[in-house]
Amino acid sequence: MNDSVIIGFYGTSNSGKTLLITKIISWLKSSGYKVATVKLTNKELSLDTKGKDTDRYKVAGSDVVVFSSLIETTIIQPKSLNIADIITTVNDGSIDVVIIEGANDKKTSKIRIDEQSSLRENTLWTYHDDVDKIKIYLEHKLTERRNKMTDYIELKVNGKNIPLTEFPKEFIEHTIEGMISSLKGVDEIETIEISIKKKK
């Protein structure tokens, strides 16, 4: 289950999307949240350089190419992914907020940056230098997420409820869900119940 808060932004070129998104990222990071940012474009562009080793591996047919250096890791998949698959790829379970520049899918709640852009489905509002309105919206969504997460996991040891903070809840949930989702016969996961009785 991906319970990150997802928010999209869209607008014409030079409308201020990147500047606004960097402000939101800085604010979220200073508030202690983990953020993933996705930039979508409808142009045929690639970060990869033609003729380099990574490009040669891609051309040879590798399904995933990874370039890792002392300062960063880049994962290249030589195909276009839908937004749900992109979020699954970038989210290791610890991401609080996913920001999508150029969001165009129907499910993502999004904010239009300028009046010149055609209104897209699931647009919340058009931005008019009201960055505080975005912060209030995200704070509300993050509070909803935190409250929702308190219902996810109940841990009992020897019949006694053990209180869990947010990190162990997320760790237990994503670890168990990840293992179980790979098992045959498991489709969509709504609830998981596990009971372990230790041998004496």
C-alpha cells in the first residue's frame, strides 16, 4: 500500500513551477518529511548520453540500467512508465510526500500554476502566489495520513498490546506486505493477519 501524500503541479513553460516546487520541498524537508520529486514531460528526452556505457547496455536490451557513483545513483528504465509505477519505483516505503511536476493523470490531485494552461482533471485550484494555501493543504493531508496509519498495525506480544511509533509501524507494514505480495495466490492486499506461537 502506498500511503504517501501525492500532489501534482502543472503549467506552461516559465510559469514558475520549478521555483514553487523547490520552495515546497525546502519547507517539507525543514519540517522533517521525506520527499520524492517526479518531473514528467511529453517530449522525447533522455538523461542518458548516446554512446556511453549505460546507453550501450540499454540498446543491448537491458530492462533496467543503473549508474551509481560516489555522489548519486540513477536508475534508467528504457520505457515509459505510468505514474503509479513511477511512484512504486521511487518510494521505498519511507516517503511522506511525492511531488509531480507536469501531473496529467486523472487520479493525482493537482494545482494549476497559471491561467494559460488548460484545466486538467482533479485540479484543486489555480495558484495565485498563495504558497501558504498549499502548505495548509499538505499539512492537512499529512495529518490525515498520520491518523490513518495509527489504525494500520496492532502488535500483541503474549496477549499484551505493544504501542508502536510511526517508524516501526511503517517498517513492519512494508516489510510484511512486500514479502506477502510476492506469494502465489495473493492479489490485492487489504488486511493481513499473522499469529506466531513460539515453541518452548
